[in-house]
Amino acid sequence: MTLFPLIQSQQSVAVNRALPLCKEVDWDFQKNIPIYKKGSPSIITGLRAVLVWAWKALHTQRFRHEIYSWDYGCELEALVGRPFTEELKRSEAVRYVRECLMVNPYISEVNQINVDFRDERLTITCKLKTIYGEVNLDV
């Protein structure tokens, strides 16, 4: 029993709401295209679906495409051409990655985020803790 029964914390509301099975179109990360089987997109579920969602979210520039909500996508492009120190760029990149991925209700934690700026290319690795288990993400 609580003192204010009509007021619930965000956490208790989230726990009470069961999430449907996560579904996504399977993705070929090397070719950056959807995977088709017998002429139709291959639908995946569970951990692989969350991984595909995360990979695509990190590759989508936030606020650029009207089809997506303002919560979807990543703001890493904002770091391009900025006169920031390497340390500041890394910390901002880690923050952008975490903000991008944590909007997904199937992801509970983003850990071990490693960003590497080399040869005008950004690579990201991290570990996602999801409701289906843990998975490593390489972008």
C-alpha cells in the first residue's frame, strides 16, 4: 500500500506493462540492406530483432527524417567538424550512443561503450542488456 495510490513512479508503470515480442526485418549489416526470403522481408524476433533495431538507430541521423519520431536516431553527426578535443568528442559520442539506444523499452542497459575515431571513420562497440539477454553491437 502506498501513501499516494494514484501516483506511480515511471519504473512501476513500466514493470506493469508487458512488452509484445520485439519484431524487426532482418538486416545484412555488411551490405546495409534488408534480408529477403522467397521475395518477402525476413522477419526476426527477440534478441536479434533488438540488435537490428539498435544498429539501424545508430545509422539514422536524428531529426532528419519525418518518418521517424524525434526519439529515434542518433546525433553523432553533430560532432563532425567541431573543434572539440578528442576526449570531449569521445565523451559526447558515448552520450549520444547511450541516448539513442536507451529509448528502446527492450534495452535496459548500454555498457562498455567504446568509440574510435580513426581515418575519418567512427566505429562503435558496446554491450546491450535487453529483456532477451545480452548482445554485443559493432557499428
